[in-house]
Amino acid sequence: MTRHIKSPGWNVLGLLPTHLIMFLTLIIPVGIIVLVSFSTRGPYGGFEYVFTTAPYKQILFNEGWAGELEFNPQYLIVVARTLLLSAGTTLICLVLSFPVAHFISLQKPSLKVALIYLVTLPFWVSMIVRVYSWIIILGNEGVIEKTLRALGLIDDMDSLLFGDTAMLIGLVYSYIPLMILPIFASIEKLDPALIEASHDLYGSRLITLHRVILPLCQPGMLAGAILVFVPCLGAVLEPTLLGGGKSMMMGNLIQLQFGAARNWPLGAAISIVLMTAVLIFLVARGLRAVRRETTELAL
Amino acid sequence: MTNGSDVRRYPGFGLFSLLFFVYLYLPISVVVFYSFNANRIVSNWGGFSLHWYTAALSNSALVSAVKVSLIVAVIATTISTIVALMAALVIVRGRDVRFRGLSETVVNLPLLLPEIVVAVATLILFSQIGLANGIVKLIIAHTTFCIPFAFLPIRARLQGMDADLEEAARDLYASAWIAFRRVTLPLILPGVLSGAMLAFVISMDDFITSNLLNSGGATTLPVYVFSLIKQGVSPQLNAISTLIMLASIALATVAFLLQRQR
Amino acid sequence: MNDEACLRAPRKAVEIKGVSKVFGTYQALKPVSFDIYDNEFFTLLGPSGCGKTTLLRMIAGFEQPTTGKIFLHGSNIQGLPPHKRRVNTVFQSYALFPHMSVEQNIGFGLENLGWSKDRRDARVADMLRLVHMEAFAGRKPQQLSGGQRQRVALARALAPEPEVLLLDEPLSALDLKLRQAMRDELRILQRKTGITFVFVTHDQEEALDLSDRICVLGDGEIQQLGTPAAIYEEPSNRFVADFIGETNFLDAEVIAVDGEQATVTTQLGMTLTASHKKAVAGQKAFMSIRPEKISLPAQDNPIAVDGTIMGTNYLGGYTYYLVETGGIRLRISKRNSVSRGQMFEIGQSVKVGFAAESVRILGA
């Protein structure tokens, strides 16, 4: 056999740069952040390496004058809001994406390519510009308010900006292409004969959708859900620009701790919580895939 | 009576999709539209004007932010594409690669971790080792998160390429290097280019990391735009946004066409 | 049209009346009309692109005819969506639902028809027994072999007791041995259930083997409709003679036509009188003779010519010989029923013969 194109030596050499970069700029820093999350806040920001679990306690409690712990849900609310908004975004994206992906899959090849290009294009357009565009639309004297007034529906209205709704709108808008693409791929893989078979066996369109199409597109929907949910958990721009100061998500809360609030250990602790949440979802997906494969193999 | 001729079509999905595309493009169209507004107050139409574009182009803070972004993006793209190409060649084509799956996970690690976490981690690292040069910090951080974006299209292209072609070249007396340069590289070039372009766009567009690492003289374009947004909606901001969009759409189109190339 | 084929009471299961189909500018099917009778094994046979699958899909309701009407047991099913037609299809790819077990697949149609769970379970069990798949009830389609999937697809389509069962090249995905076995099984199933089968295939051997009647389609129109024997022995045109089985075509000049018989001079030099279709006196025609109907060597055949063996193809049970006579090459098949020593060799001079009854004259 003369199939040796690259020897093991070449393998190591080829992988070395990426692995070195990841190790030095990613794995070590993440290790340091774990360390910082168990450290004491420095007098002028930063941190001092004195072991403490205080940053984690701080997520749940306020420390009173005498060192007594008083339950304070403010950070917990941020965590809950992050989870809820991410889940809501995922759900809305799922509902909006399916009909669109389904429609695109039925078009003739050239139109299909064009529509998929149109779906992906906004994702390439600067994230910050896309989020900013919603400020113009939702803001005071914004497009929506002006339109409603021109139609004579309202005199004046509260700004739609700054709040959970605005954040939800921004998050859906930011991440929906990531949902459409995998769903589209799974619909494309669907054998048209299966849909005909369902109709042939007395299934109406609704029954076919419910019993055949949706179950078979589940992997695509699951992939899309992960692709939308995970970046939502770490979103920074949407809460900063559309949430205002009061409605925070974990992403901008962390940013705040490393900026104006100058509480690195707390920021590190929240980072660990966020990272744990993300890894749980990724691992859960991995496990699901493994379980599905093993049940398929089992007789 | 309903015509059952195409059972795959669902009534209403077409209209729904049309509305969806309107929703997808309306917000950015609004920005473009208002960028031509002569009136200083964005939402009051004061006639067509290119004034804000000339103002934007002569804005020295903007120009220097574009410069920083370009320097960082070009260097980060070059490094990340080269190392991603090396890794992809080994992961897809290498023989007897141990821990192939793990290696791939390591390369894709930046996609698995929330960017804000990586950004603060990098910030702490740089403060610990006392690295002060803003541009160098940005280049290092951007290179890291650009690697998977450069890697994925190259890997896809390599996987789509017939491995027999390389062996045919070797069979015809080509050395490993000649086989790579004359056969493999030309065939995967579209993947390499679209990977590089993806990396470039991701770097140019990055806000989270660049904002956190922002320090004297190293303000990137998105961070500058962010500071403008904080000051409030303005027609010049709309003009700048439109220019940014034009540039990214042009790049995206080239990358898209490259990826479709067979 | 070949009414002797209908031994049973000719109740019409499907009536096709002037049905045609145009896709864009492409005429897939010119207007055709014919009936399919109850309890019949009816085959639509033709090369790919002849319109047979289009016709089947129009009966199932997946395509709408451009013109014409389709009746199912006397009622017009025009415009009825597929899920409201009491016909079921066995798909070429089987189209078994990958996320459902064998049982669930078979029960799917019954569920949609609103059958109660008990009745459904009983029916599914019956169907599993019918196709010998009792042991595989809980499996997913991916865990079955090709032949097993085929049987599940049959059971699933038969379970709702359709008025007509449509089969779209169901055997094409199986290997040769399995295909033969499934043919026998299909015939048995059709007799057991008494359901009308409409079978689409491009395999003429399959069609001859299985069918009560065959409709040969070519170029979007009916070329011939009749029993397998009628189609093989009395092809109505060159297309049918060529597509069904093998044949030798020789040029002929028609001298006279007298009812069912035509007299021609053939390329071989002799004049003969044989059955014909569309021969016109004074015009050119083709004479068709099947390889197995030529005797080698000529016995006491009324028509005999001298020739030379130009090639032999030994195929086990048969040997094909290529015999040249007067510049014309004839393919002759001969059963290898005697010892190998009796076989002919290349270059050998031989006399070949045939009877005028074996010849079919086809108008050009």
C-alpha cells in the first residue's frame, strides 16, 4: 500500500498551530476565569487571589453591614430573564421558520438558491447595524409610532424600546437565519414519496404535517433550536441596545462587571454560570443524538 | 373544490413567506432610506440628500476605526485561514490521526463557548501578562474566534473532494507537495477563499470581544458605531450603517458564489 | 378489444376516459381510454418516459389529468384529493415511514379512516400474517431487508382494503432472485385478496408472467392492450413486437391483403402468406419472426433457407445462434435439451426453417 500521503509527524505539525492557539488563548483563559470566580475583589477593581466563594454567594445574596446574608433576587432575575428570552426566541424562530423553510424547499432549484441566499444575507450584514435598525423602528417617534399615528390609531404611545419585548424582537431578528437553514436542510432530505404515501393512506394535509413531516424534521428543528438558543444565552448587543439599563441579560451583566461595576470575581462567577448553562444544553444534545443512534441500532 | 394535484403544498405558506421576507428586509431598508434624509432629525423626512455620506467619509474618528478594523481583520484572517487549512488537511485527509474527533472539537471550541465568556477570559489573561498594545490584543483574540469560521468551509470542500485525485497525482509520480499544490489546493481553493471571507466578515463585525478589549487607539468600527448609537439616532449613523451593509453584502455575495462553485 | 380475456364478470373497476397529461409544453400522455376490470391483475408496461407512471399517479390523485375523466367503480373521482380516494399505492421506493414501526406503518391508513383500536389491531395482525411478517411487527423499516420492506409496503397498502391497488415498479429495487420470489408472492396475494391490481413496470418479462391483461404504452399512447399471449403472439405494431420479447425484423413488400391474411415477398426471397396488422397492398411492411420459432436445423418446415452460423451465445438453458442467409442475419434461439456435442459451431453451414403461422406482418 502506498496510500501514505501524510505521516503522523505531519499530522502533529498540521494540528499544532490551531491547538496551540486554542490552548493559549482559550483554554488557559477559561481556566483563569474559574480561578477568578473564586477570588476576592481587588480594592480598585481587578482581583486578588484569595480563595473565597463569595462571588457565587453574591449572585444570590446581598451582604449586609454585619456580614449577614440577605436574599437578593436581582441577579437571579437576570438569569431567569436570559433563559426565558432565549427559550421564547427559540420558540418564535421555530414557528416562523417552518413555513418559510417548507415553502422554499418546494421552489424550483434556481429560485431555491436565490431564496436561501436572501435568508442568509442579513446574517452577514453587520450585527450591530441590524440591532440598531430596530431602534429606529421601535423608538420614540420611530417608524411604528409614526405609522400608527398616521393611520389615526393612536395619539401618543409609550416607546416600545427598552424592555423584554424589544429584546425579544431583536433576538428573533438576529438569529432566525440560524433556524431556517437546518430546518430547510431536513425538509429537503424528506422523501416526497413519504408525503404522497401519507395522503394515499387517507391522511389529510394536517394529518400529514403532524404525523409525517414534523416528526421527520425533528433533527433539523433540534439543530436549529440549539443554534438559536445558545447564542441567545450569551447575547450582549440586543440587551444593551434594546433592553435599556433595567432589563439586563447575563451577557451584558457580565460586561458590566468587567466595565463600570469593576467587580471581576462576580463577573467571572456569572460567566461560569452562563458557560455551564450552555454546556448543559450542548451535552444534552450530544446525549440525545447518542441515545437516538443506540435505539436505532437496538433491535 | 380544492385541487389535490400537489399534496406537498400548504395553502398560506407562500403568503407567510412573503411577509417573512418583508420582515427580514424592512428594518435594514429603513436605515438605508433614512440615510438619504436631509433633515437632521431622523424620522422627519426633509428631502433627499447625500450630505450625510460626505460627512461620514470626512469623519476622522470613523476613518481611524475603519483602519483599525481592517488591520485587525486582515491579519487575523490571514493567520486563521492558514492554520485552519493546515488543521483541515490533517483532520480530513490525514492517515492514522489519533483523537481526530477531539482535535476537531478543539478547533471549533470558540463556537461552543459563549463569546462574552471567552472575551472576559481573554481580558483577564491580557491584564495578567501585562499586554498593553490594543491592536495586538485584538489580533490575538480575533484570530482565535476566526479559526472555526475559516475551518468549516475548507473542511466541507475537502470532504467533497475525491481523495482518489490525490492518489492519482501520487501515482503519476507527484511528490506530496506537488500533489498538494497542483491538485488539492486548486480544487479546495473556493473553500479556502470562502473560509477566509467568512473569517474576515466575522472579524470586521465583531463587537463583544472588541468592545471589552477596547483600549487606547484600538477602537474598531463596530465599537465606534456602538458609541454613536449610544449618543442617539442620527442621519450620519444611518449613512455609516448603509456603507457597512453595502460592504458586507458585497463580501457575502462573493462568498456565496464561491461556495456554490463546483 | 380481446374480450375473450375477461373470463370473470366484466365489472369495471377503473374507467379511463380520454385522459391526457401535459407538463408545461411536454405531452407526457396523449388522450387514452380503457377500462380495468374488477379482480384483474392489470399491467401498464412501457419504457421509461412512456407515461405509465403518470397514468398511475393520476389514478392515485397525485397528478390531475389535463383532459379526460377517471371513474372508480362508476363514480367520477376527478378533483378528489388522494386521501379521499379508495385506492392505495405501493411506491417504487416503498415510502415506509422511517419513524414508525412496521405495525404503525400498516395501521396508519386505518387510523386515518377512523377505525377503532381493536379493529385496527386485528387487521394489522391479519396483514402481518398475510405477508409473513409477524415476527417483525415492532421493527423500524431501517431494520428490514429490501424484500421485507416490500412486504410491509404491500401490507400497508392492502390493509384499508382499497378498491384498487396501484403498484409502481415495486420489484425494481430488489435483486434478481428476490424479484422472482416476490412475483409469485404478488400473484398469490392478488388471488387471496381479490383486489384489483394495477401494476406499472418496464420489465416485459415481469408483465408477461404476472398479468391478466397488459396495456403496452409507448410515446405517450397505447400501443396495444390485451392478454400476455395476444401481445406476444400477435403484436399490433413494430414497437410492441420489438419491446415485448425478442424478434427478427425483415423488410417485406405487400402483394395482397385478404382479411386477416396478407401475402408478402420477403427479403429472404420467398413469398408467404401470414397474419397481419395494418398491411396495405403495394406498400412496404415488416415481417417479424421470434427467435424460438425458427427451427435449426430445418425439419419438415414449409419455408426453409440455407445459411451459415456466424456466432453463438451459450446461455445455459438456451443457445442463441446468429445465422446469416443471403446477407440477412437471423437470431435463433435453441433449447439445449440434448448433449453439447449436438451444438453448432461458427462457420458451419445449416438449413433453417419456419412456418408461415409463426410470422407476423406489420404495416410500416
